[in-house]
Amino acid sequence: MSIEEACAIVSAAFGFTGFVLGLVAILQTRHANKLSETANRLNEEAGHIAETANVLASQSNQIGRSANQIGEAALRISKDKMIYRWGAQFDTDTLTVCLANECPYKACDVDFFLIRNEHEFVGRSGPKTLAGLEKLPLQSQLFRDYLDESAAEMRMAEEEGMYVDDEARPEFLVDVYVTWTSELGTKQTICFQERFRDGDSIPDIQTIIGR
């Protein structure tokens, strides 16, 4: 073998080695890039997980605060032994229905409204703070309409030969809905029915209306 041939073989060997090394380097680079992409993706997912964890932690804290508030409210209600009594009166001359706080305790944020025939809204009064035995008025021309309607029904019944008591008076029935806050801060509500008749009166109505 001549020197030229030997040199050619050596050059070829080195060239092949360089090719192999280059190929290995390319493969290693691709592998490194994939690892880098995977690492970046994992970091991004870790960031999302951390954000989710923060949101869940915030929600958990909010739930905890709400639970504490509910617990405090339940404790306050359990300690609230005040019994409130409510009534309603009607004054024909002024066409006024008065909600009456019939107990000695102060009631805050008192709000009441009247419903007729289960769905017909009549009127609303409040919110207002009522001292013990104080009254909250609600005036409406509708009360006169209801009395006139009742009187017409009574006349019609008499004309049809039905018995009508001589002492019977035109009347109307309403549902009274009341909400209030007790002296200890407990929200309360009650509903009851009242029947009012033509001629009913409230002795101190002018004082009540003038407040």
C-alpha cells in the first residue's frame, strides 16, 4: 500500500468519525431541546397548578369565614330569647292600616306589606325603627275600594234572597307580612291575617300619621 493510499484511508476514517460525531451531536441537541421543551411545559403546568392552589386556598378561606359568620349568627339566634308580638289595626276615616309592635322591645328595620287574595299587592311601609308598643301606618285608597266592593256584594246577596245579618259590615281580609331586626341583631319575619271592617277606628291615628 502506498503512502497516498494510506493517507486517503486515514482521511476517510477521520471524515467518517466526524460525520458520526456530528450526527451524535445533532441527536444530542434534539434530545436536549426536547428535554428543555418538556421542562418548560412542566414549569408552565406547575404554574397553573400553583395558581389553582391559590384560588382553592382563597375559596377555602372564604368558606371558612362564611362558616364562622353562620356559626356566630346561629349562636346569636340561640341567645335571642325576645318574643315579639305584632298586630294590625284599621282606621276607616283616614283609610289607614297600622302595624302595631305589641311588645316592649325595640324593633329595627321594620318593614311590612299587605297582600290580598294571596297574590294582589296592596301596599308597603318601612323600613323604620319602632319602639315598644309603637305603630307604623300605611294609607291607601284601595281600602275604600275594598269596602265598597264588599258592600256591593252584600247588597247583591240580599237582592238574591240570601240572608245577611243586619249587623254585618263591609269588610276585607289581608295577609300581613312583617320583617324586622331584634335588639340583639337577629333578622326575623312573620305572616298573619287580619280582617278589617267599615267603621273600625284607631283612637290615636292622627298622632301616628303625624309622626
